[in-house]
Amino acid sequence: MLHNTAQASPALNVVALVSVGAHPSSGRARRAEQDARAVELGLRLAGEQLEVLHAGDPQQPALRSYLGMGLQQLHVIEQPAQADVISALHDYLQDSDAQLILTGSQAETGEGSGMLPFLLAEQLGWPMVVGLTEVEHIGNGIAQVLQALPRGQRRRLKVRLPFIASLDNAAPAARQSAFGPARRGELLSHAAEANPDALLSESPLQPARPRPKRLKIITAKTGAERMKAATAKASGGGGQIIKGDSPEAGAEAIFKLLVDEGVLR
Amino acid sequence: MSEIIRRDPHAEWIARNRLHPLHATLQKSPERWMSAAGVVRKNPHAVGFIGPEGIKRIDRSGAQSASAGKRSAAPAAVQLPLHRVEQPAFHICVVPDMVGGRLSSHDKDLLGLARSLAGNNGAVLAIIFAEHKEQAFDTAGVDRLMHFTDDSLAGYSPELRVLALSAVEAQLKPRHWLLPDSRNGGGELGRRLAAKLSERPATRVWQVADGQCIGRAGAGREDSQRALPRLILAAAECASPVSETRHECLAMATPENLAHGLPRIEDCGAVAVDPALIPMAEAEFILSGGNGVSDWTQFHQAAEILGATEGASRVAVDDGFMPRNRQVGATGTWVTARVYLAVGISGAVQHLQGIGACDKVVAVNKDANCDMVKRADLSVIGDSAAILGALIARINAHRHGGIRDAA
Ligand SMILES: Cc1cc2nc3c(=O)[nH]c(=O)nc-3n(C[C@H](O)[C@H](O)[C@H](O)COP(=O)(O)OP(=O)(O)OC[C@H]3O[C@@H](n4cnc5c(N)ncnc54)[C@H](O)[C@@H]3O)c2cc1C
């Protein structure tokens, strides 16, 4: 199953950037959902050649669950907690021969602003594709890829190599992590300069407060209007009604609306 | 406001004819008057009016005057007060998503936030790129509108759009940039702009107050609170939309010295996706069938030709014509389609609840008085099979015509 996708380009150098995730209800450290999808896509594209990179604590046990996806090793750029890892990643990647960098679109821990791939792309001067789901074809230094759009839609893009792509939940689901490979895999750590994040240290994150529910505000001036607003059924009027015409005339009107709304392809 | 006086000759004739049984009801008797003794007298019978069911109704809101002698056309919609910004001290730039060419509710919330940041001296500048169909920029709180009409910016062109926005930045130095943190392009464009301008944005912001903003962090289990930065990517419902004022919506010229970079990403257009695989709650265009659909083969054919995701009312599901996971409504899926085409569905409340978030509803029904027709933006009254058949034929003609044009 994997062989036909891996043949797309055997010589493609793919790097997947991974972070440490948090379980949505317990908050326990785990592999991050979107980053695991990045590893999955990377494995499909480059197979064994995939390089997986993390900037942070090399002792973090949750990193092993990426190894459990079938990786021999995982590179870790040593960074203290709450450091700004962009410059460390930039320095590392600039010296590498990566052609495609895959990331998740938002980290599950920390600020999670989703800025990392954009900042890396800006600093490396590479193009950046958001919501990658599939690399269809690579040739002549140009990749043809599919991008996920809201509402399950897809868009085809052509982008020059090298580029950075972020993946969201529309990308292919990650394979399971197996225990044996997770134990056997190696975590290779590289030393790098740390760059503390001033903003995060001066205003640390707080537990999320529930957001206030938006109330249905009724700006009625009188009691009668308020009563009407509270009890009114689906408001009539406003709609155009085509009655007594031939079915063709009705179909024409529907057709026109569909074309105006741009839902008809 | 035009107040056209309508005459009712029949009522006038009754009022002249003292022998007519209804003569007394048309004589205007005053509701209250001063008696000779100087006491205020009231006639309780003169208050109120006869409602549609023949029952006397008293409306104390003052909206309806008792058995008014003159009938006039319905009053025109009230005009909201106009908020003017002659010489804006600063600008708040908003780049709305304009999904389907209109302001989404997220965009309107964002404009509401921009409005509150602009106060009395600032101007809210909305920047849009492609053709639009929006007519309510003024009531949404847009003081200035900048419309890039360049063709190269119309499609998916994030890199060129960022260049255009940087030109605006260089020209106006806006106090804040506000973009929707959405998957419809705003989240991407905002982050690209942030990287370009080297501004650290506040993302997923859901509250802005007193120069501070709070946004969700991580996977949503944490909040990050910080001083309000220049670039804000705000979540939906970050503020309430503008509702009480009207704004000038003056057109503003686009910057002239647009840098024309070579885009490194080429858009090859949308890819056909099997509509049946799109989850119903997410589908953009739904063709939904109910008890009024007689020919289900034709219905499926229509869905295929329209490229629509199929939905159904509960009756259609209960009768076994559609699978249970296709049911729309209170006990089914709450859909968010932009266009919802309801064929032979009466519009029971349980069904209407499920389509509350739909933008445009089209009804095809035999019965012009059913609730679905009241909800719909366009209703076609007639037999569902005939209309679906005509629609299929119309689209086929369009497609083949299109192919012939291309050839
Ligand atoms: C607890 C509860 C939960 C429910 N939840 C849901 C729910 O989640 N979703 C849901 O859909 N329903 C739900 N219902 C059922 C709901 O109340 C209605 O019974 C149902 O929606 C009606 O479906 P319908 O409009 O298809 O059928 P009908 O009410 O029978 O309407 C058929 C319509 O088709 C028109 N028609 C008939 N023949 C033709 C023709 N040849 N051409 C054109 N038009 C024609 C008729 O004029 C009529 O308007 C629920 C009910 C209950 C009690």
C-alpha cells in the first residue's frame, strides 16, 4: 500500500517538524495529532529517508511515540522550555539539504499561534503552503499538491521546491505508534543556542476560561415587539416566490441562484 | 418615509349611510374628553381594534392606532443614524474573509471589534480583494472601503495579497490590523502578513478590553492574555457586530506603487470532490428531499448533476428512501450549507432548526403556504419531479453549451 505513494520521488529530502502534544482531556504529553500526520505524509513521500526534527527537551518520553511510527531516529535540537525555537530551527534547516518541510498547523502546547511555519518560510525565503493533504507529483523542481479547504473541498496548487507546508486535520490520518520501534529508535540531540521568549515569560498562559455565550440580543423598544421577537416563527417575507409558471421557468430561477452563489461547477 | 393615504370607498359609503348596521362603528368617537364638570371621561369601547379573528385587541405599544380612519402603506425601514469620520486620526484595517462575496458573521463580529477600537476619531477601513455582492457595508460599520480590483488578486493569491497589504501598511501605518482567524483564508493571510511585517500577532483572540486581549492558546486548554498588539487574529464572536449606526463606507484609492512579485504558488483551481464523502455538517451545497419527492432515482441523479451533498427530512428517512445519517434537523445533523435546496419538505420546526445556519434556502414545494416557503429566499411552487427534471435539463444544457463554447 505504501510502495505506490513512496515511488513519487525517491530522492526528495523531507523534514517533518514535530512538537509535543497534550491529550485534550487529561493534558498528558503525547504525540501531537497534526505533527503525527506530518510524519505520516513524510513517510509516504520519503520512506526511510524522512528526517524528523524536534526542538526542545531530548528527554521527553512522548517523543518516542513518533519513533514508534517506524523511524530509526529523531533529531532533537536542545532547547529549554518556553524558548523561541525559530532561530535554532532556522540555523539547523539552512544547513540541511531539505526540499520539503512539513509541520502541523498549530501546536497543542504553548502559545500555539501557528506562526512557526510562516516565520520559517519568511526567514528561509521559501514559499509556504497551508493545509497540504497530498503531494501528487514532483518534477522539474515544481511540486503539484492538493490543499485542503473548508467544507471538505480541495484545491490544486503548483509550488516551487523547496517549500514549507503545514498540515491540518484534513491530511491523511497518522499510523499507530508501535511500542517496540518506539523503544528501539534513537533520539539524537544537537546543542544549540537558546533564545528565551520574553512575552511568554512575562505573561504566562492561564487555564482557559469558558467563553461567554452570546445572548440573542433583542433591541425591541416595547413589550409587544419583545413578545413578537420571542415567539415569532420563521420570518416570512423577503423570499421570492415563483408560482403558476412552467417548471422550466422555476428551474431557470433556481439555476440562476445557484450560479450566482457559485456552488455550481 | 412615504405615507401614502389609501381611501376605502366602501367604508366612506357606510359612514355616510346612517341606516347601515355598521354605521356606528365608523363614527369616530373620542377615546377621552373633558366633561362639562371638568372631569376627564373615557370611553373604553373606543379603545382597540378588531383583530383578524374578529376579537377585539388592545395594543398599548402605540404602534397601532385604534381603528384608524386612514390607511397608509407600511412604513419604510428606519434609517440608522450616520456616523461620520471626516478626518480620521488613525485607521483600523480589517481584511474580511468575504466568503461567497459577502460579509460572514465572523467578518461582522470583527468589524464590530474594529469599530470599538476606532472610537470617535478613528476610521475602520475594510480591504477587499475580489468581486463582492455585499450591500450592507455601511450598516456593518465600514467607514472606508478599499477594493483591489486587480485580476491577479482575485483568486487564491496569498503572496500577492500580502504585498498589497504591506503597501497599505507603508501608506497608512494603521493602528491595528484585524483579520478573522478562520480557515476561510483570514487565518492564513493574517499569519503571512504578520511574518512579513515582523509583528507578533495575537491569535484566536476572543476578548479585547482595556488594552488587553485574551486569546486561546495551545489546543484550547489555555488562554494567553497580553497587551493588545498591532495585529490581531480574532476568533468568531470576539465582539458584537455593529447594529446601531450607519457608516459612510467611502471608497478609498488603493496604493499605487504595488510591488508585483512573481507568485511562487500557482493556483490550478478547485478539484472535484465526491460530494457524498463530505460530512453533511460541513457541506457547502445540500440537496435535501422530503415526503414530496416521488422519484428518488431522479433525486439522486439531480444531486449528482448539481454536485450537491444529499440530505433528507425525517419522513424520507423513516420511509427508507435515505439512510439515517442523511437526516437534517433537530434529531439529525445541523447543517451549515451556504445553499440549501429543499425539495418537497414542509418545513417542520424540527427540520428548520437544523438549517438555521444556512445562508440561502431554496424551496420546491406544491404548497405555497408551507413553512419552508416562508423560510426560503426563493420558492418554486409546483410538482417536485417536473421541476427537478427541468433543472437537470437546464444544467445539462448549460454544461454542454459551456463545452461547445470552449471547443
Ligand atoms: C421529536 C421529533 C424530532 C424530529 N426531528 C426531526 C428532524 O431532525 N428532522 C426532520 O426532518 N424531521 C424531524 N421530525 C419530523 C418533523 O416533525 C416532520 O414530520 C418532518 O420534518 C416532515 O417531513 P417532510 O417535510 O418531508 O414531510 P411532510 O410534512 O409530509 O411534507 C411534505 C411536503 O412536500 C410537499 N409535496 C408533496 N408532494 C409534492 C410534490 N409532488 N411536489 C412538490 N412538493 C410536494 C407537500 O406540500 C409538503 O409541504 C421530528 C419530529 C419529532 C416529533
